[in-house]
Amino acid sequence: MNYNFKFQKILNLREREKEEAFNLYQDSVRNFEESAEKLFDLLKKKENLEHYMSEQLSQGFSILEIRHYQHFISNLEKTIEHHQIVVMNARNKMNWREEELKESNIEMKKYEKLKERNYKSYMKELSQLENMQLDEISAIQYFHREGN
């Protein structure tokens, strides 16, 4: 007698959903890390530029150069603001994907637990059936000895 779990197809589906959720989560983590690194690079670039500008101001800077660097810093700040939003959205998406992954894990665990309990029940029934058959064989053998 072979064991068949009646919800095996659902369990397989839940496993695939979990794998897909895991892959999507990993993609969102990678996306978040990339956008955070880009933001960090932009912030570092702005810091270096401000440091360079303050050094140049102490040495004497033309008005044209000051305007040029201020304009460049202003554009850099706008880019930084944009990337801060990108990072925040990437973080939110990563957190959302993490929740989806947790839910997928929970759903899969439910079916795994159900399968485990079902298998234990199956093995118990099988054991009881074997015991009944052994009892029956013993009884038959006893009656054959008594009859001879």
C-alpha cells in the first residue's frame, strides 16, 4: 500500500510560490542595495565637492567659478533628493516582498505539517492493519494445530 497525500499538488504549488517569493525578495534586496550605494556615492561626491569648494574659497575663487560650483551642487542636491525617494521606495518594496515571503513560508509550513500528521495517521492505520492480519494468522494457525 503506497502513501498518497491528497493535498500534494497544493503543497507543490505552495513550494513554487515560496521559491518565487524568495527570488522576488532577493531581487528587491539587490535593487535596494544598488540604489542605496548610488545614493551614498552621490552624497560622498557632494561632500568632496563642498570640501574642494571651501579649500578653493580660502585660496581665492572667481565669482564665475563659485556660481559654477554652486549650480553643480544644486543639481547634485536635486539628484540626491530623487535618489532618496528611490531608496525609500526600494526599501518599502523590499519590506513588502519580505512579508510576502513570510506568508508563503507560513502557508507552505501548514501543508507540510498537515502532510506530516496525515503520514503519521497513515502509518498508525497501516500498523493496526498489520497487527490485525498477524492476529488473524495466529488465530488460524492456532485452530489448525488444535484441529490436528
